[in-house]
Amino acid sequence: MEIVGQRLKALRESMGISQAKIALLLDSKQPNINRFEHNQSEPPLALLCRYADFFDKKSQEESDAAK
């Protein structure tokens, strides 16, 4: 799961979002986000789905704005 934690952190940082902000947006808590990003805990599937939905929407918004 190490790659998952690294990828979650990279996605979050690429958008300039803090751990606290992403936790709020994804209905989680900042300490949990920190544990996931540092491979101390595995994120539940439901949270991974929320990550996917959030970053998919963000990338679509950026793509639309670039047009």
C-alpha cells in the first residue's frame, strides 16, 4: 500500500490542498489522512472512492477552465 499513500499525497499536493482541507472535503479527519499518506494505515475503500470522485471532478473543472 506504500504506493497508494504516495499517490494520495502527490494528488493532494498537486492541487495545493492541505491535509486538513482534504479531510474536510472527503468527510475524514486530518490525522487519518496523515496516517494514510505515511503508510501507517490503509484507507478504507469508501474513502478511496471519495478521493477518486474528488480528483476526477477537479481535473474535469481544470480542463474545462483551460478551454
